[in-house]
Amino acid sequence: MKNILILITALFIGMLVSCSNRSNKNKIETAAATHADTVKFTANMVDNKRDPSCGMPASAGFEDTVHYKNKVIGFCSKECKDEFLKNPAKNITAADLKP
Ligand SMILES: [Zn+2]
């Protein structure tokens, strides 16, 4: 009887470990897929080299843009765009515009 209990406990722990491993892997794959899906603007489509709000390089791809003084400014997210629009004249210096 004692042996059966030990066996059941071992099986249960084994299940828990394999389940949590699997869900972690899925989470990572989902995050990567989500990022790839949101990239709409590549570095050559925008006039800034960096997201002025978070500093992310344009080479990583941008999700959103605004037009500011005849330049296309790219952002990694709507949140970064909103942050820029609070004070564009000040924030544009961080965008590292292409010459
Ligand atoms: Zn950003």
C-alpha cells in the first residue's frame, strides 16, 4: 500500500513538472509570434533611427507611426507614440533622425 502511494505521488509530481515546462515553452513562442505580427514598419520606412520614447532601434521594426514636420516617426507601440505626442518638440531629439 505504501509503495502504491509513493508511485502515485511520483507520477503526480512528474506530470506537474512536464506540464509547467510545456506551458513556459508555449508562452515564449506566443510572445515571439505576437511581436512578429505587430511589426508593420521596417527601418527603411521611417525617418527615425530610434523609438524616441523607449530607445528601441528601428531595426527591430515599428508598430505605429506619426508624421511630424514632414518626417515619419516610428514607434514600437501605441503607448510610445502617445508618450511622444505629449511633447513632440522636446521628444523629437531622442528620435535620432536620419540626416
Ligand atoms: Zn517604444
